[in-house]
Amino acid sequence: QVHLVESGGGLVQPGGSLRLSCAVTGLTLSEYILGWHRQAPGEERQLVASLSKSGKSPFYADSVKGRFTISRDDDKKTVYLQMNNLKPEDTAVYYCKATSMSVYWGQGAQVTVAS
């Protein structure tokens, strides 16, 4: 059975940093495109960052480019999103996603950026 469990969210001041983790069970990370999406209140869910099966050439939304970094640890079966220089507009629920022939989502982690 596949499970994706996010952790590491919370409240942070503008300019601060957080690292989200997505612990994955039931699948092999290198066989899936891994991504982080976010959804702010009243808005559609949007792609923030993604990592190909090879782990190379990550994609970033323009709004987070240069501030966020996606990575994975195959041994720990964990996907990370390092978020630096956070802004109030980064406030959202962040979701981990694994895509191949099937699509799996985590339950989400709240990130709130406020002073």
C-alpha cells in the first residue's frame, strides 16, 4: 500500500526557512516523478517544484525559483522541499505527489508565513 506523509510545516516569519519532508512507503522513488504542490485558500492547487525519475533537471515555478529546492533521498525514501526567504504569499497547504502510471498524494502540511 502506498502512503505519502508530509511533515515540517508550521508558522515562520517572513524571510525565514522551513524544510518539508515527504516520507514515502510502498513505491520506489526513482520510478516516479516527484512533486510538491500548494493550495492557498480560495485558490487552485498549483505545482511548486518537481523532480524527474532520474533526479536531474528539477522544475520550479517562477514564484519560488531561487528560494526553494526539491531533493530526494532514495535510501530514506523521503522527498524534501527546502524553502528559504519565505514570503507571506507562500502561505498554503503543501502537498507531496508521486506520478507514474498511478498518482499518489499526501495529506498536506500547512505552511504559514506571517510576522
